Amino acid sequence: DIQLTQSPSFLSASVGDRVTITCRASQGISSFLAWYQQKPGKAPKLLISDASTLQSGVPSRFSGSGSGAEFTLTISSLQPEDFAIYYCQQLNTYPLTFGGGTKVDVK
Amino acid sequence: QVQVVQSGAEVKKPGASVKISCKASGYTFSSYGISWVRQAPGQGLEWMGWIYVYNGNTNYAQKLQGRVTMTTDTATSTAYMELRNLRSDDTAVYYCARKRRGVIPSDYWGQGTLVTVSS
């Protein structure tokens, strides 16, 4: 199975901060990586597909980059509604594994 | 608009089975698949498997093989996930989500179904 390691696991930040989350795959997955946001008690919400394609309706402060085995999710200016847990998922190979998550909390 | 609505919470005893439904609307059901993902309390997301509605082909997580069955009913645009021989560590919120075949991620998710396994 392909392992996805997210770092950091926890991140304290303030509104307006630039935030970067990394997702490393145990082997190359081309660009077949998605990012999700999850808020308490809610289902995950798809933010980015194919490593860098922003989903319709997702604010442009979110961006994704990377290919191969290293990927990043960047929030250019953190907003109050962005405090949540973020997960990466690889879609290159079954099983379609998730990263362990990064919780973005209020500083 | 696309909607995915799951059945309600369940409480089961160890060794029992649970079958969760996932009703889709607003799109051509047979053109997509359905992924199932679960989340234990306070934990991360765990991919359980995927079923392609068009032909019923499935791909299950190895750790669940033999205990899980995913099916669909195209007449009612409903997907089902049955998990047998429940254990306490199966206690989780179970999500279904629409997913195309291939390297496309799940885009529309159900609201989640809490399954509690307790004696």
C-alpha cells in the first residue's frame, strides 16, 4: 500500500497567515493526489484534485502543487472559516489511501 | 443538484452485521461509482472500498476483505455497504461519496452514518 505522510500533524496559525501543509507519498503517484477539508461533525469537502486543480467554488487562496512523491497545500491568507483538518488522498493505486491529517488551529 | 443521503445511525452488538444505504440524486447514477470511507472517533479517514455502479465491479480494502460487501440498486439509485462480524473497532462514522472511475477523487459526500458497536 502507498503510505501518505502529512506534516505537520498540528499547526497553530492566525488569521491572515500563509499556511503550507506537506504530503509525502511512499512512492511516486504522478499528480494523482487530492486535498480535502473537514470541519467537526461534517463530511470531507474536496478542495483540490490532480494535485493542483482547484474545485469549483473553492476560494483562490487555496492552492496545491507537486508531483511524484511530494505535494503541498497552501492557504495564502488564512481566514476564520479555514480552521479545520486537511487530508490528502492518493488516487494512483488501490487502496486509495489517505494521509493522517493536519489540524489547523487558532494560535 | 447532486445529493447523497445516507441512512441513520445504528447500534449493533459485536458479531452482528450492519447495512448502510446511500441514496444518490441529481446525476446519472450508473455513470459513477460510490466510494465508502470511515472515520473512527477522533481519528483520520480510512478508505474502505469502491463500487462501479455500471458493472458492479468492486475494490475493497484488504483489511476488510471477507467482511464487507458493497452493492448498488440502479432502480432506486441507492448504494449499500454491508459490514459483517462487527467488532468494537468498527465503531465509526461511515461515509459514502460519489466517485468517477479512474483517478478522479470523490466529489459529493453523504452526511455520514454513525455505527456504534457495543455489547
